[in-house]
Amino acid sequence: IRLATENEQRLSELPAHAGCFKKPRTVEFIFLLSEKWHLDQPVRYQAVEIFDRFMIKRVEQICKASRENIKSSEQGQSRSALKDQIRDTFVLRLVSCIQLASKLSLHYNIVNSDTALKFLKSLNYSYTKQELLESELAVLETLQFQVNVSTPLTYIELLLEVLGHNGCSLPAKPSYQMCVQLLDYFYLKRDTIYDTLLKTAIENSTPNKLQVAKFLIVKEDFMLLALGIISSSAFILNPGHWKQVVEHLNCVTGITSRSILEFSYAVLEHVTGSIT
């Protein structure tokens, strides 16, 4: 109930450009670096979500400051210079978000300053420890220190526990492992899968701008995403029990079986290359 309430609250406050910094290359960078640093699985998803939320707020702040400078006729930075500023600190911010996510995991293997600086130096960036700390602080202040939020994996883990408690015939360990693999895949193919889902939902291959805008709330619905991933995992592991799993998920969350199935079709179509 707490997660469902949190999800609804987050969806009611979505910025217009939510998710626009979850592009495949950005996600791949975070995943690969998390793997290089041997971080726990949840850290990578937390880092992606922190980075997306931070960058959207940061761009909004910069645009607002730029408009105020123009209005007051002050000698401020031009918009192109502000874009350069975002671009020049992009990798630094990515690393800072991974650092913060690693600290939130309460794992002994957190990313310290030396590790981060060594990596940045390998990419020919010459940052100091002070600049690295200031970057972390910039992320925290921009997000008003609200960085420890639930990720789609949190929803998946809890729903799997509920299914097990309710007696659903879903093998716990294989299901979790499959869900994590599918979630990784989903993050890397996010836009493509949601594009398929939107076209299926509206039964039209050319959605208009209004339909795309309204679909944003679906793209950021972590509960629906968790249901789609669990359902897809159940189909891959044991198609015979798939309908039973979907019915259980429907009973637990109140989200319609059709919505869960449509999400599963979109995921499975891209995983298998076929809708058969």
C-alpha cells in the first residue's frame, strides 16, 4: 500500500520531460560503470533514476536563470554557453549519481573519491577531489536531498514476496534472476518498448503529439513496469502458469489483466523478436 501510494504521488507530480535522460547510451554507461565497480544490482537503477531527476531539475533551473538574466538585461551566460556547461559536466554528474547511489545501498563497496577520480582521469578529465564533492553536493541540493526513492526493482521484489505469500506457483530465485535480466534489458530498450506499447494501446502506428504526451504517465508508472516484468518472466519460465500469475497480480494491485498482458506482449516481442 505504501509503495502504491508513493507511486501515485510521484505520477501526480511528473515533470513534462520525465524520462528524457534515460537514453540507452546513458543507461549503458551507468550499467557498465556499476559493473566495473562491482556494485549491487539495485545501485544501477537508483543511479539512472537519480540522474534523470537531477538533470531535468538542473535544466529547468538553468533555463529559468537564463530567462531572468534576459529580462533584467544583465550580462549573464548565453543559452549556448549554458548548454556547453551541461555538456561539459555530463560525465561528472553521471559519476556523482553513481557515487550517491552506491552510498545509499549501505554496501561496504561504495565508490570513494579516489576510485571516481581515477576513472575520470582515464577519460582525460582533470577534476579535483573538491570539484567531485561539489558535484555530489550539487546533485543533492538540486533534488533537495530527496535521493533515496524506490526504483522499479523495489516494486518487483515486494510483489514477488506477495505472490509467494499468496501461494502463487512462481519459483522465487529463478523468477527474481529472470526479472533482473529483463529489467536490465528494459532499461536499455525503454523507448522502443514503450513505443510498441503505445501503438498497441491506441491501435494506431502513428500516435499524435497529444497521445504521446498523455502516455508519459504510463512510461513513468513503476508499478505497471514491475507487473509487466514479472508477467514476462513468468511466461519465459513457465508459460503454463502465466495466466495464473497475471490473475494474482491483478488481484494484488487492481491493475487490469489486459494492461499487464499488453505490457508483457511489448516486452516479449522485443526479447524474442516475435509476438507469437
